[in-house]
Amino acid sequence: MDLPGIYSLSPYTLEEVVARNYLIGERPDAILNLVDGTNIERNLYLSTQLMELGIPVVMAVNMIDIVNKNGDKINVGKLSEKLGCPVVEISALKLTGIENATKKAIELAQKKSAAVAVHKFAPEVESVIETVEKKLTDVPEEQKRFFAIKLLEKDDKIQAQMKSVPDVSAEIKQLEVAMDDDTESIITNERYTYISSIIKECYTKKEGQKLTTSDKIDKIVTNRWLALPIFAVVMFIVYYVSVTTVGTWATDWANDGVFGDGWHLFTIGTGAYEEAAEPYDDAMNVINAFVEADGDEALAAVIDSESEDYDPAAAVAAVQEFAAGIDASATADYTLEDEETLATEDVTYTGAELAEAVDVYAADGGEAPDPADYGIWVPGVPALLESGLDAIGCADWLKGLILDGIVAGVGAVLGFVPQMLVLFIFLAFLESCGYMARIAFIMDRIFRKFGLSGKSFIPMLIGSGCGVPGIMASRTIENDRDRKMTIMTTTFIPCGAKLPFIAMVAGAIFGGAAWVAPSAYFLGIAAIICSGIILKKTKIFEGDPAPFVMELPAYHWPTVGTVLRSMWERGWSFIKKAGTIILLSTIVVWFTTYFGFTEDGFRMLAEDEIDMSILGKIGQCLAWIFIPQGFGNWQATVASITGLVAKENIVGTMGILYSAMLTWRIL
């Protein structure tokens, strides 16, 4: 059983309660106690409590490589003698000593013998403990010391686990009068006095030791004035790389390639294809400009290459006939729009340019160059599925469900997975190297002014991956008021589910600007601060936040495996959601989009009848509500509603309701 990491068996946090209840109730055969070698004094506090449970303990001193690197020495033999339990050295980072520690724990568990605590407190304290032990009749002999100490510490939760609770008020009063302090503080001081005596004999610190590398870095990154600007720069870089550069390149490949028409393997043939496609695209712009200026709707329908009955030869003939009647000096205005940034440019074409465009159009046979004719072309998932479904004679409705519903909806969401994985790699690295612990310390100065603790930042950080584990992480906050406030505000931080939507908005409205994604992150922090101010005005949350105490780990390079494992766990949870909740949602959206009631009854609708669909009717009834937000069309309305199930559904719904270009336009 892997128990949560704790510092003591006192019931201050849920983790401590869970761990203690398991150790007392289940009584495992042995305990493998992992302690931080770089902060061994604090970790020995828990070790002394574990020894009092009567359960065999093996202590594994972790981060021994860092201890040795700092020039410090830990005498594990002497430490084992003083504690009365086996002590081994390990390095989880370098995977050394782990097998030996496991072997020792198994050997100890197989002996089935109870452990006896060897440490002793001051004589007057030991005398009172022995008196209380004699009053315990329904507690196993090996656990009497632990229960006696907890009763003296006035631990209410331990009393709930006892069949009969003896009256120890006289012993408590005796001890408090004799040592002029409350019993909990007395026991704590006795433990640290004992631990200090061990440290003197077992731990040797390097003489004349200067500031460690971590201390030198902290003098900069936790500086009163530099800390926040450095944090802002770090988060900007993280989101810039994740959303604007590397992440965008990967996402474009996924959207346009894997879930689009396809891609050139290793970009072989991409250059040749672009050279051939550019003249054709320019020619079509000129032809469309003159056709629109002339207002010839019949010709526009003939040259519409997206039409099911498009005839290339007839289109070329029609364009040539049309161009023959245009004078070389004639002009036509046209607005060009960039598909990615939506930037527009007004241009004017001449009749001479139209003649050249018609020649290019005719030379290509009225058809755009096929990328499959250049280099090594790998078809995308939709193309492969469509050819397979056509080969088996699949029904139109089932083909529509698979291609227009499942692939278009789920594919629109999964296309952002590469972008999210890049973000998760950065977050995993920052967490593992120790920097994020410093951010919690830095943010405490700000959060405290608005009623929150620095510990609230940890759940918010985890919430940047997924809001659910972020909320669950708030259980480490001891103060009930702070914990509830953290739960209520954590979801303001953009999580992985919101990243596809943020990326879509950044590309559609702001031309893929690098500042959009980090701005969403800092906007979330601002929303948390504003919420904290508002909540502190209520009676439930009034009062000062609990004191902030946090151990700052030494900086270190995380292993590649640790970073990739963290990235994959977060990414896989998103992918699983895409395969379950989002899959079901897209099926429902597709059905309600392509089926509806018409004059001839309930049936599947054509593309130009979508306004009559079930979803269209629902959206039209609710669209007026969203007019103040700036969009009152039913498509955007229903996309917002499906986002209530999962934020990623907004992108999936858009993928079903619109073609890729139209999705960007509607936003």
C-alpha cells in the first residue's frame, strides 16, 4: 500500500488521518519509510512516531546523491543503531539502492515480529507516559506507547478509535505543571531534543560550506522585486512555445494532416506541391473576382469545385467563354483573406490578369493540384475512412455519422492533443525541478492579502492540467475555510480542457498572437484574486488565512522518464475523455444537427437544410440570450451549451457544424 506523503501522524490533514488510520487499523507487516536526506531532521519526526506503532520499519534515506554532492555525510550504521531499525541509502532519481531497500522490507515483514521503540524522553515525561500506558486495557501491548502519547497530546481522533478511553486529565495536568507548557508542545519538544541528539552523532555537515546552488538561485527567483516578473516571463515562454510555436506546428499537423486530408511524409514533396498550388490559387482569386463583379450566379455554380456535380471540362469551357467577353482594361475589386490570421487585403485585378489566370486554370484542367501527386503522401484518417466506407457500400446516414459526426467532432478535439502535450511537458519539468514550490511561496505574499494562502496555488497549478485533480489536491490545506475557498476558485485557472478553445480563439480572433494564451492564465489568477476579495466579505470566509509553512526542495534536473510519465498521465486522461464523453456528445450533436422535421416528416437533412434540424430549432430558441455576449446565431449558442458537458465539446461541436474555415470565421 502506497500511503500519501506526510510529516507526522498528527491529524492535521486528510493525508495524515488516512495514513494513520491505515497503519493502526490494518497493521501492515512492515513499513518502508522514505525520508529526505537533505532535510533529515524534519523527516525523523515522523520516524519516531512510526517506531511507536510497534510495526517493523525500514528507513530509506533518499536523495543521498545530493547529500554526497554537497559534501555532507550520514552515518547510516550509527543512525540504525540509534533508531533501532534498518537504515539504507537510496536515490530515487538515479534508481540506486531501491532494490536493497525493498529486500530489507520484505525480510523484516517475513519475521512477523513487533518493533520496540528505543527512544526515550526526559524522565518526568517517561514517568507520565508509563502511568497512562497502565490504564490502557484494550490496546495491543506494542501500540500502548503510541496511544498513551496521543492521549496526552489531547488527540480527539485517536479517542474515537478506542473502545474505552481512560481519564488522563490528572496526568496531563501533572505534566503541564511540572514543565510549564501544554502537553502537545512538551511532546514535540521532547521529540526534537531526541532528534537533535541523533543528528549530532550521525550527520556531519561540510565545514565552511558556502551557499548551495539552490540557495544562489533562490536569491534571484524568490527576490522580493524580481520573483513576479521572472514568473511572468517563465509562463509566457511556456505558453508561447506550447500554443504559438512548437505546439502550433504539431497541432497544425494533427488537424490538417492526421484528421485532415493528409500530409507529406517528412515534408517530401511539400515544396513542389506549394509551387504548383500557388499559381492555381492566384488564378482562382482573379477568376472569382470577375465572376462576383459580373454577378453571374450560374457561372459561379459551374466553377464551384466543392459541388458534387462539378465538371472540370465544363468549368474550363465556361470560364474561357466568359473571359473572351472581358476587355483587357477592365478591372474587378476583390478582398483576399488569410485562412489562419483572417487578415484581409483589398486588391484590384485587370482583364489582362484574367486572361493569364484562365490560361493557368485551363492548363490545370480546372482542378487544383493534388498533393498526393507530389512526394510521399500519407492520407488522413477521414480520407482513409471515406474510401473504406465507400468500398463496402456503407449507408449514407452511417457514413455521415462516422465522418461528419465522430471524426469531425472528436478529431477537432484530438487535433489539439500535441499542443497540450507540449504544455504538460513544461509544467512537469517546472514541478519536478522544484521551481513551482517557489511560486507557491512567492504567491503567498499576494494571495494572503486577498484571503488565500500560498498553499492554494498548488491546487491551481495542478488545475492547469485538469480541474478535477486540482480540486482534489486542495485536501492538503489544513484550514477548512481556506480549503473551501480554494475549491471555489481553482477552476478559474485555464485547464487542459480549455486549451483547445483558447488556441482556437487565439487563431481565429487574434491572428495566433503569442500573448493570448499566457494572458488567459494571468486573467484566471486575477479572477481568483477578485473572487477572494468578494468571498472574504462573507461571514463564512472572514478571518485571516492559516500560516503558510512549506518545505522548498533543492533544485535538480528531473529525469526524462519522470517528465514524460507526468505528461502522459495528464494527456491520457484528456484522450480518454475524448473517447467517452466527447464521443457521445459528438454523436448526439451530429444526430440533432442532421435530423429534423420538414414538410415531408422527420428525416435526415441535406447540408442546406441544417437550420431545420433539432439542434437548429433549440439554438434558435436560445440564441437571443447570447446577443449581449456578441453572438446571437444558433450555431455558436449550441456550441456554448455543449461546453457545459466538457469544455472541449465547444471545439468538437464547431467541427461538426462548420467546415474548418467557417469555424474560424464564425468565431
